[in-house]
Amino acid sequence: MRLALAQCGPPPTEDAVEGSVAAVADAVARAGDQGAELVATSELVIGGYRTDLILRGDLPTVLQGPDDPRLDPVREAVRRAATTALVGAAVAGPDGTLNALLRVNPDGDVDVVHAKVHLWAEERRVFVPGPGPVVLEHAGLRIGLGICYDAAFPEYCRSLARDAHLLLFASAFAVGEEERRHTIYHPSRALESGVHVAVVNAVGEQGGATFFGRSQLIDPWGRRSVVAGDTPTVVVGDVDPEACRAARDELPYLQDLQPHYRPSTVGRNPS
């Protein structure tokens, strides 16, 4: 499967939703020109990852649901490109606002396929956690979905990797300490489970933070095969299920993982 990583910058207009929708629609068109079967975007790409508003507990860029008409330009771009897009957005749900991934299909149908499970403390001011791990089937592949902080939990990722060829993360890692974690999480998740990993990161100045981009596709041995720069761009790479099988034969971490670990307590030696 040919996967496009659409690294879109901050909204270029005063209307954050309108501007970011236009940027995503343009990225989908460019991905379609490169033969992408699936286009992935960063966390909260619609409206931007606004740390300042999240800290205030006020996020005015929430979509009213998958059918919000403001998404129409993305629907049209997906239809024209004959592809499918996964778009990060804040979406109103029955129990509160979700930090979500929307799936936009070529027929115009839009649904929420994943909501961020692991929320940073400040994110809990505006979001409720998603219900749990999701594996999406697309173009003959099984894709485990996550959003940013979800990638920090090996147990969560392995619960997906056992039934997936690709782990796909929509993220918003900022310049500074988060850069180090970004370089550790994603190759580790690939290597320890023998699975492709893709991370699409936010880029540019948004809400008082600077996001560094460097979206990437990592093979099942933990090697980076596609890496974007630090500006808005669309990069593509291929995800091969056979590579997962080969990696797991060579490095059988999943097969050799014990079903449970129960440490025993060893007392002191008598003095």
C-alpha cells in the first residue's frame, strides 16, 4: 500500500478551521498525484494543535460531528484523488469532545475511526479519552491507530501490533525535550513488534509552541525509510506486509514474549 504522510502547517487564514481544511485538501490532491491509497495527517490538523487554548480549557475549533459541512473541501479532494484520508480533528461526541481521527472516504462518507486514548493532563481540560485500541482494515492491510501520546505505551502498541501490519500515529511533538522522545518511541515500537510505524507530526508555530515536523515511515526493523523535513510537505512510502513477516521471523520478539510476568520477591540473606 502506498501511504502519504501529509505534513500540513498552521492554518494560513484567520479562520483556523477554514484555513486548515484548505491545506489538508491541497495535501490530499498532491498525495493523489503520487498514487497514495491512504493519506494520513497530524494530530488536530483541523484548526491546529493550540496549546494556549487547551491550557485555557477553551477550544473553538471543535467540529460538530463527522458530517460538519466545513469538511466539504476535504471530501471533494478525497473524491477527486480516489483515495482515503485520516484527518486529525477535535470532534464533539455524546460524552464530550474527542481528540479524533476522522476517516474520509471517496464516496463522501466520514466517520470517527479513533479517539486518543492517553491524554496529557492539560488535554483532559477539553477532551475525554477514546474507548480503546482500533485496527482499521484498508487496501489489504491492517492498520493500528494511535494519536501522539498513545505511542509512548508499549503495551498499548503491542495490543495493536499483534493484528496489524502498520501502526499509524497522528502527532504533535514540539521543539525541545519532545524531540528526544519522538526519536525513541517510534523506531522502538517498530522493532519490538516487527511492524511498520508511521508518524505524521505537526509543523510550524501553533498556539505558542513550535512543531518540528519530521514525519516518517519506519520499517519493521526500526529503520527510517521515509523522513520529511521541517516545512509543510507530502511524502510517500510503501507499506509491505511481507516485510513484517520477514522481520518477525528474524527477530521473534512477539512470538517469544511470555504471556505474563510475575516478579518474585527475594528476601535478604540471613546475616
